[in-house]
Amino acid sequence: MISVAIIVKDGEKYIEECLQSLASFDDVLLLDTGSTDRTMEIARRFENVRIEEREFIGFGPTKNLAAQLATHDWILSVDSDEVVSPELSSEIHSLSLDDNQVYRFSRHSYYRGKFIRGCGWYPDKILRLYNKKRTGLNDNQVHESVMVKEGMGITDLKGTLKHYPYDSAGSLVAKLQFYSTLFAEQNQGKLKSSPWKAVSRGMAAFFKGYVIRKGFLDGYEGFHIAFCQGLATYLKYLKLYEANRTVR
């Protein structure tokens, strides 16, 4: 048996589509971290969804908490802006699950309704199905991932997941502000930074996303995403520089 674990805050735009795609799972644990929109109202319509409310303690720790609150040992970790395809759902249910395996599949990400192939967004292979008695996510505040421990392997699935991370310039900028702050908090006193490092890393991130990872092929959307990747990197290291100065 498999439980689905989701954390959410103010995810009303996609939570209904997300939960509809999980109708075949008997236990969907939705951990809300302070929604003020219609997220909870929508979620309560689904009989297979259990709602818990907790404070946000970083993406890795909060997702691990959601997994621990779930009923079954096998966990499918899904974000509230992601939609499991029927093909992936059927494939997951047909598996003979192996405790020593972590299961991986592809994610297709969209910006303003457009499937983005550049900027490092595709191909995007993610580890999301695992046995919580064998492993879990790392404790990263941001960019968390399932750990593949010694003796474990990775099995690739054919099905895909749809991802709707940003709907507009405003939502993209809001998330990069949030993520860059978490990065600074996570690495304060651990990594060195400087204004020059922030500028050089930011410029390099833009060049990597737009040129090397061919963001230019996605037109306006590709340019905007690559630009924000550069801005996010700049802010990460600038905020880290300022955070480090406060602990001297």
C-alpha cells in the first residue's frame, strides 16, 4: 500500500487537479502550513484526503513530517502544484515494490501554460517514491531530495508528472525571494560569500540557463526564467553575505 504525502500553503489554484489525479490512492496526507485561501475548503471535498496542520520548518523537514503522519510505509511525495498522469498512477499501482529501491520518474514543468524544455527544466528526473522505513528526504531547507542510502538502487518509471511552478512574473519572483532566504538561513556560517561572488554567480547562472541549457529556444518565457535564475542566484549569495556578517 502507498500513501501520498503533500505539503501545501495557499495552493488553491492547482490543489483540486492535484488531488483528482490521486483519487486511486486510499491515503493522501495533506499537511497544511498556514493556508489563508480556499485550499482547505477544496481539499475537504476528497474522501481519501486527511488534513494535518503544522508550522513550516523547511521543505525537507516538513515533507519528512508529512511522510511520518501518513498511514503506509511506502510514500509517494507530491507537491501541491504537481499532477500525476493517469499513466504514472497506473504504473505505480502495478509495481512489485522493492524496499531497497527508490523510484524515479520524469517531471514536465510549465510556465504560463507553456511546456519549458530549456533552462535546465527538461529532462527533469525526480526521486519521489520510497519506503519511509528505509530512507527519507534530506533536511535541506530548500532543494530537498530523497536520499539513496548505501545498498539501495534507483528504478526508473515511464510515466510522467506535470508541474506548474509559476503562473506569472510575480509568482516567479516571489518564490525566488522565498527560496533565496531559505538558502541563506541554511548556509549561514557554513559557506563564504561576498558581493562579487553574488554578482559573478548570478551572471553565470543566467548564462547557463539561457545559453548552455538553451533557454533561448523557449522565447520570452525562456529568457524570463533564465533571468530569474540569475537573479535568484545573486540574491542567494548576497543574502548569505549579509547573514554571515550578522554573526561576526
